[in-house]
Amino acid sequence: MASIAPRGPLIEDLARCVHCGLCSQSCPTYVETGLETESPRGRLHLMRAKAEGRIAATSNFLRHMDLCLLCRNCEAVCPSGVPFGRIMQAQRAEVLATHPAPWWERLLRYVVFTLLMPHPARIAFLAGMLRFYQRPGLQGLVRKLRVLRIFPASLRQMEAMLPPLSSHFFSPSMAVTPGHGKGRGGAAVFSGCVMPYLYAEVNEATVRVLARNGYDVKVPPGQVCCGSLQEHSGERAAAEALARRNIDAFTSGEADPIIVNAAGCGATLKEYRELLADDPGYRDKASEFAARVFDVNEFLARHKLRGALGAVPMCVTYQDSCHLAHAQRVTSAPRALLNAVPGVELFEMHLPDRCCGSAGIYNITEPEMSARLLHNKMQDVQSTGADTIVTANPGCMLQLSVGLTREGMPGRVAHVVQVLDWAYQAGEGDEKMPGAKK
Ligand code: SF4
Ligand code: SF4
């Protein structure tokens, strides 16, 4: 079904802002710049003026919108319930429809959003090529010869940030991993489009931890990218098309809970009912689908951990992923899980829920602001004395790993389910604790 034309933010959503400014100090771009136009209140004011025809979408207007991380910290603290995420996504969709991007950006969007992201086999092929590129010697030689100078700065930035790809990739399949002990029913894992290649071990840990907790774990074939990047970039029709495919993939069998280990994907999947609200063929299915979606942290904490957790001596600090803390409002579950592991000591940062500057592809599109936020974050990490940064989203894992390297800090980055997985291995007498990627 064709998507209806983007209509921009709704006036009733914009009108919920009472200009109290209580969100300002929670906004990373306002704190960094001190500019009202880079605050949630300022952006809402501009969007309302634009919606009412009092200003045009000038380059200044677009700049203030682009610099927003869509971290939704403002939404989480707003006493008036302003749905900032929905507003900004609608604004970006409208801008994309009414202000055609330069030809090279349109080409890039077409390649990424149309030719690549909807096709898992093509993503796997590209990941295989990148893994070949990362073979010992080749990447170093390319960098030494400075061959990458011929590419745009954004591509060079991506190359510099790319962590070592997993030695093997993770794929959905028809296989079921049986649960241990007394059965608790099925669990369907959403594998994501980045995790299987950059952090296959996180998906594997998720399957093992769920199985140890008594769930028969499936990773349904046919699932695709959640559409989060597309929606945040204003590509609403592309996001809707992916949502329909995921709904079909997860509704063809049992109505098991859908477990997600990537906070950004989880937030998008939980909002499929809004995304497909104008599609009569999928509206109800999207509602049923969204009600089955759980972040792996909230699911495990809600149903209580089973089995013997061995000691994993680590000093950790927990970075709240924006789309887990602010979009899904899940903050205590990951901490409860970490505190349940013997040997884990949790040291809180001063601002654990402040964005690390990853924000989808923000670290590529807005490298300067992203670097400032990352530097602040790493200072906060350093003040805790932790040896491991634990988080719950691949984008955050990638960004924080870059932070360790940039700041010359020792330490490593891990996902919450990896820590649980190591604890289960230790509980079975397996002393080997795999090192997470730095
Ligand atoms: S978005 Fe909410 S917290 Fe921020 S100024 Fe408006 S009403 Fe106040
Ligand atoms: S989404 Fe984040 S960056 Fe954007 S206005 Fe809200 S707090 Fe600021």
C-alpha cells in the first residue's frame, strides 16, 4: 500500500508545549551550545511557527532540526507529555518531501535505503566484503597508502569507526533452541540488521540466556531491518514497508513474545502501531505485534532469572541507551540484571542517560557535535573507575568503543546479555570469560 504524503507535525502535538523550559538542561545540544534554538523548546517554537506559516524552512531552520539527536531525553522529562520524537520525525519527513536533497544525497539515500537495507542477503554480502577488507595487512596498507583520500569525508569517517566485524555472522533460521528445565514457552528474537555482523556474539548470547531461562528460542526467517534509521531520516514510506515485512515474519507462527537486544530497534518496533496507523490492512496487526515486543532487559528482569549465575569479577558502569531509557522508559531492569551477577560492581556515571553522540548515523552526519558529546561521555566514564562500559544497543557499543580508542583509555564495551551469558558460563564451571571488543 502506498504511504500517504507526509503532513508534518500536528498542531495539537506542538501545542502541548507550554514553554516551561524544564527540558532544556536534559538536551545535549542545548547544554553544549547554550542556544535556545538548539533546545527542545526552541525547536518546538520554530516548528510551530513553520506549521502556522509564519516562517519558511530556511537553511537556518533546517540546521536546527538536523542538529537534534532525536535522543528523546526531552520527551522523557517533559511534564506536559510533548511527543517530541513523533514531532521531529514528522518534521523530517515533511522536509524531505518538500525540499529535495542534493543529487548525491538522494543517490546515497537510494543506495542505502532502497538497494541495501531491505535486503538481508545484500547486507550480508557487504559485511563479507568488509570483513575481507579487515584482513591483516589489507586495511593497514590501504590506510598507509592514503587511498581513502579519494572518498568523501563521511565515508572516511565510517571506515575509521568500523570495529572488527564478527568472525562469523548470525542468521535467522527455522531452528529452535530448546529452553533448559521447566518450559516457559517460546521467545522470538529480533536479530536486527547491524548486530548479526558487528556483534554476532551479542545475538548468540541473547539466544543462550533466553534458553537458560526456560524459553524455546526462535529467530524467525523473513525478518528485516526495523526501519528506525529510515524513519529518523524522514524516509517514512521505506520504514512502513519494512514494518509490514517484519509483522508478516513474526505473525506467521506462534504469538510468542518478540525479544529485542537493540534499544533503537525495540523503540521502533514498539511504535509500529503509530507508523502504520493510516494503513487499514496492517493497523490492527501492527497493534498486536507491538504489544508483543520487549527489550531483552525488561523481559528477563520482569520474569526473574533462573539458573546458577557464577561470579564475574568486573567493575562496570552502565550507559543508558537513549532509545531504551527515554523512548521505552526502561532504566531499572538492566541495572537489576547487572546487580544480580555475583562479582559485578556497578559504578554510576554522573549523567548515565546523556546521549553518547551515536544517535543512529548522527556520528557520521554531525561528527563535530558527536565528538564533543563523546568526549564528555568518556570523561564521565573515566570518573567511575569502571573497567567495562555496559550498554544495550549496538550503536552505543560502537560509539563507546571509538571513545575508548580516541581517549586512549583502557577498558572494553559489552552488552548486558553478554555479562549474563558470562555469568551462566561461570556458573557451569567454565572459567573462560570472552573479551568483548574494544
Ligand atoms: S517540551 Fe515540555 S518540558 Fe520542554 S518546554 Fe515544552 S512543555 Fe516544557
Ligand atoms: S531529542 Fe534530544 S537533542 Fe533533540 S531536542 Fe530533544 S533532548 Fe535535544
